[in-house]
Amino acid sequence: MSRPITKVYGTLLLGDDPLSVTRAGNIIKNGGLVAFPTETVYGLGAAATDSEAVKRIFTAKGRPPDNPLIVHISSREQLNQIAKTVPDTANILIDKFWPGPLSLVLHRSEAVPAIVSAGLSTVAVRMPNHRVALDLIAASGVPIAAPSANRSGRPSPTTYNHVLEDLAGRIDAVIRSTICPIGVESTVLDLTGLKPVMLRPGGLTREELEETLGCRLEISGLKYSGSAPHSPGMKYRHYSPRAPLILVTGPINRRRRLIKMIFNYYRRKGLRVGYLDPGTPEDLMTETGSEQLARNLYSNLRRMDALEMDLILAEETEPAGLGLAVMNRIRKAAVRVLKIK
Ligand code: AMP
Ligand code: MG
């Protein structure tokens, strides 16, 4: 028996069973917006071939119109529909990493309306490694344009409750499923230049990509916002909880001492101060340590809001494995970075 149908402020809550996913596919086919789970974060999907539907994504999220979307596909045929050409490097990476958390920037075909790519002549495309996402794309019969399903600037959603917090009443439906296992967005790799360039670190690690490509990867605009001309969306403040977040970097003992001082100083003044605990350095050196950190990053940031923190303190983490993506997100969420030598 399927669950009774429920709505939250007009947004339909759907299960992740085949019947509900077919229903969600029909909503997309008819120009509607559906939030759905992927292995990275929840996406907010619309038919990528329907410019009116895609426009609704920007409105629902309050997303700046110059921030392009990623097109999600469920078959190789759809790739040929989306991209003008598929270079050899793309084929090698696709064979190895799709379905998975890797978005490839390729030249955009005419089948994709310009609004999807915020007017760029390129398009980012990926095949998600999640049964519900793949079934939804297949059920809708079209590639699905989908950014993360949060209000613009907020931490990305990794549970359907996060989606409802931000978008209830603004979208047609959300598919209820389990927590997104990776927890940070896909890695974005630009393949339209002479050499591959990583535009955004994400769920597929730099190390895995470099091993397959057999070379060091150029990383564009990694440290601070505003310096990534190829990846327009990265210039905005992003992933932010409501309370100001301060990032402290430098040698571990010194940065932890400074964090403790700031923490105690503001606590004595009666403020609620949160600390985003990255775990021990030993934890972070292990793969599971950085995987856990990534999986819980956005729910931890949202929990700081639920606890009504006035200030959040975060510290530098090892930028290896998924730690690179975690550091990138924390830097972008931060209002200030305190560097100690
Ligand atoms: P989101 O799905 O919300 O994580 O946003 C998608 C991100 O992918 C954008 O903010 C850009 O950084 C990147 N992106 C999407 N399409 C392109 C493109 N055509 N060229 C460069 N970067 C892109
Ligand atoms: Mg996003």
C-alpha cells in the first residue's frame, strides 16, 4: 500500500516507490518542479528542454540568473542530445566515473535552452548514481536540469526535511528518500579548453581524477569567491547558515587555542557560539573520516540554525579526499577567515 498523499504548504510529498516516481516524472514532463534525492545532495529538477520550467527553478530558489544549472541524464543517448561534441577525455572519464558525482562541462547543443547554462555556450552534465534519480529521469522522458534544492545562498539539502525548510510552497513536489550518502555536490570539470580544469571540488576526489587522467589537475578559483571566471555560480556567498561563520586556519595547536579563546570570549558575553568540529587530525587522515565530515557538513550547518547560534566557529581541515570539497564549502560559507601563522 502506498502512503497517503500529503501536502506541505501546497508542495506534494511523494514516496520513492516506483508509482510515486512515475507520478513525479509526469510532473516534470508537464513543466513542474520536483525535488529529488541524488547521491550528492537533493536536486530541484525541471525538464531541461523547457525554458519556462527552467525559469521556475530560478524563481523558486531566488537564484541569480547568471548561475548555470547542471543537466542530469540517465543514458548515454541523452548525452549526445545535450552536448555538441563528446571529446575522448570525456569518454574515458564517463566509462570510469558515471553514474557518479562528476559533472562535465562540454559545448552546449541547441536542444538545451540558453537559460539552463545562464547564457554560456557550454553545459554541465552528469549521470547521478542514485536509483531514484535515474528512475525519475527515465520516467520524465527528458534530461532534468537541477541545481541543489535549497534557497539560494543556504546550505545544500541532504534530507527531504531540509528541502521543505527552504522550498515548501514554492515547488510542486518533493520525493522523500533516505539521506544523500555523499553529502556535498558533484565535482565540476571543464573539458572545453586545451586542458581539463576543475571548476569546483566535489564528491569525486581530485586524487581519483588525477589518477585516471595521468596528470596534475588545474583547479580554478579554489580558495576564495570571485576568482572563478569559468564557473559563474562560484562567485556568490554560498552554503551559509544564518549565523556568521568564522573560519580559523593555521597550525593545529595554535588555531585550536584561538578558537577556544574566541569561543569563551563570546560565551562570556552571553552569545550562543557553535563549533563545527572536524574531528581529530587522525580521523581526517582516514578516508572514512573525510567521508563522514562531507556527509554531515550541511546538516551540521543547518543544525546551527535550529540551535539559534549567534556565531559559528570552524577550522581548517586536511584538503585531501573529500576534505578538499569540505574546505571549499566552509570557505565560501565564511564571512571571515582568520589566518594565524
Ligand atoms: P548547483 O547544482 O546548485 O551546485 O550549481 C551548479 C554549479 O555548477 C554552478 O554554480 C556552476 O559552478 C557549475 N556549472 C554549471 N554549469 C556550468 C557551465 N556551463 N560552466 C561552468 N560551470 C558550470
Ligand atoms: Mg547549489
